[in-house]
Amino acid sequence: GQQLNQSPQSMFIQEGEDVSMNCTSSSIFNTWLWYKQDPGEGPVLLIALYKAGELTSNGRLTAQFGITRKDSFLNISASIPSDVGIYFCAGQLIGGGADGLTFGKGTHLIIQP
Amino acid sequence: EAGVTQFPSHSVIEKGQTVTLRCDPISGHDNLYWYRRVMGKEIKFLLHFVKESKQDESGMPNNRFLAERTGGTYSTLKVQPAELEDSGVYFCASSPNLNTGELFFGEGSRLTVL
């Protein structure tokens, strides 16, 4: 099955720093999505990308759908304490048989005071 | 509007016992999904309902897992008999639209098998 390689696995940063994480795959996806999971909660959608090369922003978050359709990155600018959590990338392949999302293992963001 | 709700939030059972997890999707969402995350691993797709029909169950690990969605409303996921490797967080998600990755997740049901 498809696999997503998400990195880094965890990040320890200072408040105010910028953050960058990415996902790569050997498979082509039609859609890339980024979700965030707060402790004790379920994942919440942050950004959805539908076109190769697409660059989308949502407040301090920016994500891009790689031109090869095999990768995506998420940037967070000027991090704040509420950015703490686990960030998951997810790819969707429509028409490929399995219609569920393929998730990465997550990037655990920790902000040090 | 109520979100996706899951019950129980945490279940601790012994190997060989049975557990049934329940999911109530957002009202009006025809698409209901079950996912599972084992500690430190990726969130893995289990199956997808469209209304009461199983659209895709290719992610179900084995025949110890049984999912139902009678009437096309809430869904249950039964594990019988439970094994140690079944431990993890089981997420339910719903969506109003087919073929979109924009899912609304519940808080998850944590299953611990001892």
C-alpha cells in the first residue's frame, strides 16, 4: 500500500520561531491534506490542497502541493503556544481502489517557554 | 451543530474479551469512516460507509473486526475476541461529500487490551 514519510518526527522550538515539516511518498496523490491533533482530541483539518504546485495559506500556516504530486510541506510562521500538537499529512488517491486517506506518522511540535 | 461523537472514550479489556465502539457522525453526513492509530504509528484507514453500505473495507485487519451502520446513522465497530495488538486509538470521521479528504474526526476511543 501507499506510505507517506513525514519528517521531522518531533520538533522542539522556541515561541516565535518558524516551523517547517514535510511529507514525501513514492506514490502519486490527487489530494494532499494537513491535519492537527490536540491532546485528547481528534485530528482537525488545517489545509487541503487539490492541484499540483498549489500554494495555500491559512493564517500563519502555508502549505504546498508538490509539482510531482509526491510531496507536500507545511510551514508555520511565528509559532505560538497553541500551535503545540501533532501535525499529520495525508494523501488521497481517488479512483485507486481504497478511498481512505493515507496518513503520515505525524510531527510532534513542542514549544519551549 | 454537534460534532462526531464516539463512545467510550477509553476502554480497558483483557485479551479474548469483546469490545464494541460506537460512533455518531455529524447529522446528514452520509460518509462515515473508521481509522486506527497504534502508538507512535500512522493513522490507518479501516473502512468507509456510504449511508448503510460498506463502500470500502480494505483496511480491516481481520475477521475479528466487524463494523455495522444499520439505518445509515450511527456505526459500531466490534472487536471479538480482542488481541494485544488491537490496542490503539480508534477514530471515527464523517463527511458530507464523497471523494473528499476533508473529514470531521471524533475524539477517538482508546482501546487498551491487557
